[in-house]
Amino acid sequence: MRAGEAITAGEAVRRVLILENPALRGQSSITQSLYAGLQLILPGEVAPSHRHVQSALRFIVEGSGAYTAVGGERATMQPGDFIITPSWTLHDHGNESGGPVVWLDGLDIPLVRFLDAGFAENDTRPSQAVTRTEGTSLARYGHNMAPVRGDAPFGATSPIFSYPYERSREALHKLERDAPADAWDGVKLRYINPLTGGSPMPTMATFLQRLPAGFDGKPWRQTDGAVFSVVEGHGEVLIERDAQSQRFEYGPRDHFVIPSWHTARLNSSAGCVLFSFSDRPVQQALGIHREERL
Ligand code: GTQ
């Protein structure tokens, strides 16, 4: 909120507090391959339209009623919604609501930097024209159906660019009630590109999970370091590597990382919901992803 007094969204273009990994200082990296930040947009502001090769995800943390626009369609934000900005698509953010809105940005900036494949450009106007009614992408692709003709509008990226929390949450709660929970993950689902069944973006996988009340998870490790955003509830994460071990308590709107190949376990006495993302699809495409459930 103090950044909101210091600079406008228009001046900043993107007003973001970068979440810095203390082991990767000055590199705008939350893991070796990924970037994370918290973006603030105040009522009446516009974060002007631009595009870049880097794919972005937005996970709405606080406030509601701001929007992002992609492909001429706006998506209005509610807490817990997962929104995609596909690679090289023009996007602008705005806030016509009465209060501030904050979301988690997840981008593949360090990965694209490593590959030396970055491009970016500004649009000629601050906001793109709205050419499609809100919700038409979800109606076309988000109901286990797809258009009879036509191809993927965003290439390798999902044609759904807003996955509303309401629907994902309902799925997790139904499964919590009516199906056995996994001993490591609780009830965990991955978001999909409905046209392929794969990850919603070529470089990032995203997940939503519910830990039932009293959950005391088994330990696992995986080569994709993962960034977590706590949506609801409280819990604890225990992270170990070699002789070192750290325990973190978390609650709503907290963020934490489980780094690559660190052993982790999650627990929650009252139950919680966690969003997370990682570079798993890149590792899987290269045939190098590893996971161990202990
Ligand atoms: O919203 O397009 O956190 O371009 C960093 C770079 C967000 C964005 C970030 C960006 C954006």
C-alpha cells in the first residue's frame, strides 16, 4: 500500500513488489527458473497494455473487481481466481472497483533470460479495445466441450484465461467429502489446458489443493521448486535438506517456496487451501523431472 502512495500504476507500468529469493539476490528470481511478485492496482488506475514473450499467471490475493484484458476479453478478478496471460499477447490491467486489488504474479522471466529469447513491446494505447463479452472463453472451452471448428487461439497456452476460484474450490470440497485424500498432497488438482490435458502454459504448471482438517502429510521431494500462495486457512510446512530443517507457519495471503529437491511435508489442523506453481512442464518436456514420495 505504501508503494501505491509512492508511484502510480501508469508511471510504474507494472507496480509490483518482487518477491526476492535471499539466495538469488538482485536476480528477480523466486526460484532458479521463476519470478514471483505482488502487483497492486488502485481504483481508477490502468496498467498500460504491452506484450512480452514471458508467460504470466495471476493469482488473486486480495480485493475484487479489477480486471485484466487478453485477446479483447476482460476477466474480472475475485480472490482465488487463476488468470493467464499467454506469451506475446497484449494485456492491460485496470481497476474500476472501489478498492485496491493485489495479485500474485508468476512469470518465467529467469527461464526466458537463461534462454536469451526475450522480446517485449508496448501497445500504442493504454487499454486494448474490448471485442468479446466477458466469460465467452470459459463458455467455449471451460465446460468439458470445445468449439467444433477452429484451432487454439493462444497456441500452446490454454484458451481459458480465467479459472474462477468458485468452481475449483467446489471441486476440491466435493472430493474432500466424497473421496479419499492423498497422504502426501491431501486433495490436489492441477489446472489444465482443456485442448491438450497438459499444463495451462508451456512453461508453468499450476495446482490447487485442499488439506482436510487434521491433515498431517507424508514427506516428498521433487525437482521443480514450487511457489505457494495460501488462499484459506492455516497450516505448517516443514522443509528439510541435508541436516537443515525449517518449519514455517502460514495463513491466508502468505507466500512460501518449497525449493527443488528439498524434502517437504504439509500439515493443517483446521484445514486450508493452497495454490502453487512450478516449471514442471519444462522439466517433463526435457525428460528430467523427478519426484520421490517418501
Ligand atoms: O503484469 O505484465 O510482475 O510485465 C512483471 C512484469 C507483471 C505484467 C510483473 C510484467 C507484469
